[in-house]
Amino acid sequence: MKINYNVSALVANNALKTTDNKLTESLERLSSGLKIANAKDNPSGLAMSRRMNSQIKSLDTADDSNADGISIVETADGVLAEIQDMLQRMNELTIKACNETNTDDDRAIIDEEIQQLKSEVQRVCDTTEFNGQKLLDGSFDLKGYATIREPGTGKYVTDPYITVSTYSDEIPAGMATITDFTCEFEEDPITGTRNIVPTIVDGQMTSPKGVLTDSKGNVYDNIAVDGDIIKFYNSRGQEIQIKVDETIPATTPITIGLELTATGAMAVQIGANEGQYLDIRIPTMSLSNIGIYNTNTKTIEDSRAAIEQIKNGLAYVSTARSRLGAYQNRLEHTNKSLDVTIENMTAAYSRIMDVDMAEEMTTYSTQTVLDQAGISMLAQANERPSEVLQLLQ
């Protein structure tokens, strides 16, 4: 027996320290509910779980953004539904005004309501907002910029009286050109109404005229006029609209450059990674774009023309609503997809990080017994050197 170095006590102490460390780790897992409470528990598992947790939180935020997108679409669609109702009321009034049992005085009374409805349509288009952002004024429509080529310098300069109104999604971005463009514009000094005046010769429209070519060389040689809006379109249904509020004489035709950016739609982040967004395009709504800027029922001829104008206006608004409805359906499906992804990723994250409480409680009970046994054995080992005194008596 030795008294200087109590090896038995050292062995018992080391065993007790090991057991105590395991007991502490078990307590930490039980109290936190985590299988990986520290990086040393499972370094690779911790790295994987941190990335997964970041993805889950990002998806949660994207889910909220997706819901905001649905709210924006619902807001715009609700307003457009009301505009459709007003257009329908105007349609009823114009049909009534076309009845020759009414006098021009009767038509003037009918026209008063039509003009009030037009003013309300424009007011709604100008003031509809979501989170302080206007929705129907073209802020979230595809952007384009019109410039004219100066005859002397050949440079393109801005003309405030010529603007890009809207264009189809399929039209490629880049510089489009309208060559040999002319038109006749008039503004009523009393009513302030603005019109492009078509000139028809032998059944063919000779003014406005011009040929539009986009950046890919596609030609748009068909022209239609609606108020001060000129539409260039092709046989595939692609269309570019420009708003012109000045006369371009046939004696001095000009070249117009259209810079089509194919951007401007509202980008709604619908995913957790870069580039995972949906562009929501909300077409510009105004009396000019709807095609009812000059609509009136002052005469029987005006009333008959108004029927076609309002019919086209209803079609324009219906097309915009159809687009918004498609966006909403897509966003709702995206919302469900995000919810399922979050659910599955959370389950995977739980399998990596969460501790099995029943299994860990078994481990804790085992380590508790070993800890108590170690303490008892260490106490006995510390008492062994004192037994040497019996040999010295």
C-alpha cells in the first residue's frame, strides 16, 4: 500500500470527471431540447442545419411577400371591377342616347352623367394606391421612351408631345423606330378634347402614317387611332401604342425612336434566393388608354360612335382584369408551394437538431447512476491511505 500517490483515487476521479461531463451534456440537451447544442456536438450537422434554418426563415419572409402581392392584385382588381361597372352604366346611357325619340337637349342631359362618370373613372385611376404607391397610373407598366430625330443634326431629342403609352409583353426590348411618321392633331378650345384626325382616301388611311420596326426587325405596319393614341400592330396581335399631342405635317415627316426597356413591372419576391421573383404588370389606366377620352352623347352621331368606344374600353379593362386574375392564381399556387416547402424543410431541420427526449432521458438516468457510483468510489479511494496507520501501530 502506498500513501504518496493514491492511484486508485486518481482513477476514480478521472472516471467521475468523464461521467460528470457526459451528465452535463445530457442536461444541456434535455433543457434546450436540441441534439446539437454546441458546434462540437456535430460540426457538419450544425453547418447544414444553420443553412437550412436560414432558408426556412427566408421562405417565411417570401411567403409574406407573396401574400402582399396577392393583396395588391386584389386591390387593383377591385378598382377595375368598379371601373367596369361605370363603363357599363355609360354604355346603357349611350344606347339610350342613340334612340331618336330623344332630342339633343335630352342627349345633353344624358351626357352630363357620362362626363361625371368619366371624371370619376379618371379620379379612381389617378388616386388608387397601395402602401403609398399608385397602382393604375402606369407606375408598374412596361416603360418606354420616345424621342425624335432632328432633321439638321440627326440626333434624337425628347419631344414632350410624343410618349410611349404601352406595348405588348412579347415585343423585344431595345430601340424601335417609326419612319416617315405624320399625323394631324386637333384640340377643341372649348371642351379641351384631343384627337388624332384620320384621313381616309379611297378607303385607305393616309394619315396618320408611318412604319414601325422593332429591335429584332419585326415590322408593325397596321395603324389604328383612338383619341390621341396611335396603335401600331401586326398580324400576331403584338401592339405598341404611342400618345401624340401635336401635328406632324405630311410635308415634313419625322423619324421617332422608341426605347423599349421591357422593365417597370412590380417585382414581387416569391422565393428565398436571388432572381426568384414575379413581375406583376398593371396596365396604365386613364381615359385615353381606355379609349373614352372624347366620348360624349351631344349628338346622335356622337352617341353612335360612343357605343364602339365604350365597347373597346370594356374590352381593355377586361383584358387588364384577366391579367391580374392570372397573377393572383399563380401567387396563390406559389403560396401553397411555399407552405409545403417550409413544412418539409422544418421537419428535416427538426430531425437534425431536435433531441429525442425519451432516448436522452435514458442516457441521463445512466449517467446519474454512474455519477453517484463514482462519487462513492472516490470517497472510498480517498480513505484507503488512512488504512496504513493500522500497520504502523
